[in-house]
Amino acid sequence: MKGISNRAIVALALTAAMGVGIPAAAYASSPAPSTTTTTPSANFLAAQKALEAQLASRVTRLQHLNADVTGASTLSANTSATLQARLSTEESSINSLVAKVPTDTTYAELDADRAAMLKDNRVFAVMSPQVFEMIEASVVAGQVTTMQGNESTLQSEVASLTGLVGYQNALNHYNNYVARISNWSTKIVTTENVVLAQSPQGYPGNTRIFVNENRQILDANIALAYASYDASIIGLAAGGYTGS
């Protein structure tokens, strides 16, 4: 060995032969592994907190949506059960992310959790309009059913005017009434089916579908308002009204 005299080598050999322990310092050794932990950067912590806030807002929205569905008496039992099941699935997904995100330590983990929050759920982009439009469509469907039930009464009122001045006016409004209700008795069912068929995986394409079906619901409400006007004119005509 370089740098060690023959005398030192002999001394080491004798020490070993006598069973005397050699101090650890006499041997070269690797430094102990570092136990220092890396403190997350301020930017990372800010991104983490932002994601936590986004998740919290979705938890709140899902709770509200679930309350809307369970409180909507106009929804059919099957539709209500379907929507509640979807909301429950999304609540489980979002709550699992709520628990995970605070433990994330890398941007890759945050990115993966953010993607899961959005692509797997679409709480605001899909579930919200789906719940709102299904409830509104069910209200329209209920009104259509009620107004269909009134057709025989209106028809009798019109028949009672036969030969009187207001008969033709009442008949015209009755025909309009029946046509409007018949039209929307079919179209509102189509709207319900289209809206309920949407899923998070259909985003962003189904945004256009939600917009179109919302317009359909608006048109339905306008048509029902006109039908109500038709019914009121028939009632007036039975009382002698001859206007339009």
C-alpha cells in the first residue's frame, strides 16, 4: 500500500492476529445516506391548493344536484334512480381525489388527479345540465299529460257552441290546442331520451346537444303557454266572447 510503512503493516497484522479490534476509523467508508427531505416549492403548493378548491366545489355541486333529483317529484322513478346512481358514482370518484390530492408530491400526480377530476366526471359540463334539463323536461311532460286530459272537456265546450257566433273561433282554438299538445307529447319524450343518454365521455361534443335540447324545452314551454291561451279563449267563447 502506498503511504503506509512496512512497520505499520506489521503492526496491523500483529493486532489482527491477537484479536484486537481495529477502530472503524482505520478503514475507508462511504458517507451515511442523507435523510434530508425536499420542501415542496411555493408554486407546487399553490397548484395543489387550487386543485383541492376545485374538488371542493364539485363536492358541493354534486350534493346540490342530488338534492334537486331527490326533490323532483315530476321525474319518473327510473329516471330519478338513473341520475342518483350517476351522481353517487361521481361523488365516490371526487371524494377519492379529495383524499388523495393532499398527499401528492409531484406535478405528475397533480396532473393525473386533475385529469381524473375532469374527464371521468364532468360535474359542471355534463351532470349539471343533464340534471337541470331532465327536471325541466319532466315538468313539461307532466303539463302535457294534464293538458291532454283536458281535451275532452274543451271539446265538449266547443260542441256546446254549435250554431252560435263564437263556435268557429272556439273550434279554431281547440284545433290549435290539440295540435300543440300532440306535437309536444312526442317531442318532449325525445328530448328526455337524448339528454339522459349523455355521459362525461361525450364532452365536449354533447355541449351542443345540451344547448339544442334546452332550446327544445324552451319551445315546449312557449307552445304550452299558447295552448293555455287557446283553452282560455274556448272558455270565453262559451261565455259569449267572439274575438280571436
